[in-house]
Amino acid sequence: GLAPPSWLRRAPLLLLGTLVKCMLLVMVTCLVCFHSYLALANITTWESISWYNISYLKSLSPEDGSPFSQSIRMNLAIYC
């Protein structure tokens, strides 16, 4: 029959740990990418998620960007 490899029979927790680490790596990578975008656009997570619920943003289109955004270089200078 089809038997699992010998290393898997000896160390099933190794496989489980590797899968958990890979899942965490994917989640952290997505988080870093999203927050890098927020830093480049000079907007907060709250502004990104609730644009139409924030009083000073209601009249603005999200496509036009944040009223506080300058240039990518200046936006990053604020964080660095």
C-alpha cells in the first residue's frame, strides 16, 4: 500500500510545526504588505477601513487619496 515516509512516522509534530510556521509566515507577510501600503499612502488602518464613516473624509473620494498624503518620499519620511 501507500505508506507515509519514514521521517513522517518518526516526527509528525515536525510536519505540524512546519505547517503552522508557514501559515504564520503568510499572515505576517500579508500584514507587512498591507501596512506598507498604508504607510506609502499616509493613511491609518481606521481611515482605510471606515473611509465613509469618518467626518473629515465623507466628502472625499478614496480614489483621490488622503488629504494628508504628500508624496511617497514625504509620507515615508514621516515614519522613518
